[in-house]
Amino acid sequence: MKRKYLIISLFALLFNSLHILDITAQQPVKSGPYKDIILTRQQRIDVREIDEIHRENVQAVRSDKSLSRKERELQLNKIRLKTQESIKSVLDPDQFAQWLSNRSGGGKVQGRKELLQTVKNHNKAVLVLREQMRDPFIQLAPDGYYYLSCTRGLVNFPDQLPATQSWRSKNLVDWEDLGVIWEAKNGVFGQELIAAAEKRDITPAIWAPEIHFVNGRWVIVHTTNMRMANLMLTKGSELKGPYEEPMALDFGFHRDPALFIDDDETPWLITNCTEIRKLKKDFSGFDGFHKLLNPQDRYLGHEGAYIVKFENKYVLFGTAWSTDNMRRGTYNLYYCTADSVTGPYGPRKFAGRFLGHGTPFQDKEGRWWCTAFTNADNPPLEPEDAKNKDLSGSAYTINRQGLTLVPIEIKMVNGDVEVTAKDENHRYPGEEELQKF
């Protein structure tokens, strides 16, 4: 009888031990890249193995004295991307989003349900895609997808050569990576860009690509770091090559080129914060008209100009630093309005804090959003800290790495357009703002 009770007791002890191990495995990790992530025992085993392989591969590359600096950087980037894909295959989407946030110094992330609810509520800024990016641009296409383009570092592209990447989403939360949609080496403009950069010993880069769906096909415009810009057209309605370059190198240099299609389908190029140039409807060239635009009281900004039409008014957006000194203060969005696309435009007004080079767009319900991203020389501040800290001496932001969507309201007030950020952390100018609104 005693032996029977002893066996039962041993089984009970073993069961309780396993139960304790299972509970331990279900506790959130307290620090490191997996902080705030609840890993199963198998996930812990898998990520430990992936991390060990990553360390071994990195050490092998760094100790290989035969590699040039560029070759070493290329191989290290390939290892990083492979490790990221391996981690992604082990974690669920919410866990992976938290892992990305931890690696970039971010805090605890919202889960998918929370993100969907925040988008539905349309009253708070929401970080919906954790990818390295700048200058995010979103276009809602007739197929029901939101398409995203942005500036990306060369480390994200094949052979670290200039390229353009895109994503799409049905709901602004779940983003499908469409991969590289254009590579510079495959086009006349791109080949010239690479050759020019090599002659000047500069690493070429594509900046601020915008993708516009116009009359059944895509029009892509972008600038570069080589005082060159480009305009391309797809053959059909799919966002893929081969592409036409109707103006080729004759397009010239434009800083942050953007398109505006008026009600009569006339295409306009908005550039250089701010110039406006009329384009031919087939995008084969310019159509003569060229004019400088500015608010009536001061200059608009230095980059990221964009036009939307609201009712019978034209709204011209532009980007500047709040102190009027480069990389001092906060990177903000401003606007002015006119009765004609070519002006004259009224006084400069404040659109949103930390919304520099954001582009306004409407969702499927007709509500307005503005894209936002991180652009600073310091780690992102908590919103409350940003309200109480002197931000005039350096470049600051509250935006985390990735695509942030900020709900805005555009409405008519006393016969003119009023643009307001609905999230209070973006709504008001800071104390360092030079212009008083």
C-alpha cells in the first residue's frame, strides 16, 4: 500500500513540475529583443537556435579579412534579413511586431484587434507597419487596396542598388509586402543614375517615391540624392514593370515631385516646395505653364509639397522645421489655400506637429488621414515629455520607426478650409514654433 501511495505521489510531483514549467514558459519575457512577448517552450527553443546561428554567421563575416567594407556590409545585411525572416516564421504576427519594436527601441505594441479598433475610431495616431521607412505615401486604388510607397535604405534591396518597394492593404492594418516593384538597373534613368553616382563616388538613392493611379495605370514619380528625378508609367493597371519613361532624362531635377490631378483631368507636377508645372495628359512632357507658389505671408517650407482639393478650394501642403532652422525643433506640416490651383494662396497655417512630409489621403469611408514617420536626431520622445521639453536645440519626434497614420479633419469654416489633427499630440504647435498661430 505504501508503495502504491509513493508511486501516486511521484506522479503528482512530476505533473506539478511540468505544470510549473508550462506556466513559466507562458510568462512574458522581461528584457531583450523578446521583451513583453509570451513565448511557448518550442518558440523559446527555436529563437534560441536562430539567435545562435545569427551570432556565428556575423562573427564569421566580421573575422573574414579578405572582404572589403562594402562586401562585409552586404553579407551582414543578408544575414540580418535571413534572421528576420526566420524569426518571423516562428512568431505570430503580433509577437513579430513586438520583436521589431523592441529592436528599434519602441515600446509595447498594440495587437491586431486593438489596431483595427483604433483605425475604426479615427481619433488617435496609430503605428500600423513597423518597417524602416521615410516619406510614406498612400494611394487608395479602384481595386479596394491602399498602396504604400516610401523611401527605403539600400540595405533592403537586392545588391544594395537603388529600387522602390511597395505594400498594399485592405484595411490599413494588415499590410502585404509586394516586394521590389522597380530596380534602377533595369531602366534607362536608373542606369544613368548608377553611372553618375559611380563617377562621383556617391552611393545613389531613390527618395520620396509616390505612386498615383491615373486613368487605369500607375504613374510613379520620385527624386534622388543625385539632383535627378524620374517619372514612370506602368503598361496596365498592375503595379509592376516593365515601365515606360516617357520623358526619360528630360524630366529634369525635382525635389520631392508630387502629382495633382484636377477635376478636368489636367495633371500638375508640384515640386521644390513650391513650384507648379502643367503636364500633358499622356505624361509625355510639360505643357508650358510654370509658376512659383507660396503663401501670401511667408515661405511654405523646404520639401514635401502636395496639393489636395476640398470642395471648391485647393489646399497646398508643405514641410518645414518649427524653428525655421534645419534639423532644429520638430518636423511639421503646414498649409495654405486658394481658389485656383495656380494661386494666389492665402497665409500659411499649421496642419500638424511631427507630420513633416506626411501626405493626406482619404480612406474608404471618406475620412482623412495623414502619414507620418520618424525624422529626428534623438530617440523618439514620449508625447508627454515632448509637451514639457525644450525642443529648439535639436531634431525631435514622438513618431516610432515605421508607418504612423494620424487622423485629421478637413472642413470648411467661414468659407475657407481648416485642417486639424484629431490626435492632441499632433494638433498643436510647440513652444519652439517660430511662427505664432
